[in-house]
Amino acid sequence: MSGAAALWRALTVTGRIALGVGLLLALVLAGRGLGLHWDPLGLGAKRLEAARDRAINAEADAAARRLEVEGEAGQRQALEQIHRRSEAVTRLTVPAILEARTDDEADLPLAAGRADRLRAHDRELCRLAPAVCTGATAADPAGGGDVTLFPDPPG
């Protein structure tokens, strides 16, 4: 008889169980070391699928955040442009309003220099807001009067 068989007979039931568990554990560890695994319930595949789902959701959330940031930046830029345009219109208009209110000859026909200044002011306003001037028509009720601007009708 061999030494293994003699050792087996010498072990008690508890010793045999412990030896069997030890051999099983050694086989499992050796299999893991070789890259083998046993997953009868498919838990690894379920974890992998859940991780993939989380990654897809994270990518979608990141894309949504990028779009939000880009939209905010575009909105901020458009608002700044509107603010600058509004300030430019105010800078151009306030002196003309003040001059018109304080002019002693406001009820008299316009002098050539004053009409030229108003035309220049209208041109500058049209340069700043071309959409307002695209539908402009010349109104000449007094014959030889200034060009008046009318915005496009809504619709």
C-alpha cells in the first residue's frame, strides 16, 4: 500500500472532511489563479450589465451637462451683445432727446444742420439694429421732410 492510503486510514472522519475541504479549496484557488471561475447564478454578468448601464447613463448625463454649459455660454454672450447694443443706442439717443427738449426752435422747421444730425443718428441706429430698418419706408408728408423708420409689421 502506498503512503497516501495509509494516511487516509489513519485519519478520523473529521480529519477526512478537513482534508477534503482543504483539497477543494486548493483546487478553487488554483483554478482562480489560472483564470477560471464558477458562477452558476450569473451574478458576474448581472454586475457587468449594471456597470455598463451606469456608464451609459453617466455618459448621457455628461453630454447633457456639456450642452447646458454651451447653451448658457451662448445665452450669456447674446445677452452681453444685447446689453452693449442697448448702451450704444442709449448713448446715441439721450443727447438727441435732450437737444430736442431744450431747443428753443423745436416748433420751427428743421435747419439743414439739425436734419443732417438726425439723419446721421438714424443711420447709426440702423447700423446697430438692422432688423428694425429693413422694412423702413420713406414717409414724406411735408414734401422734402426726413426719412422716418417704421418697423416690420408682426406676423
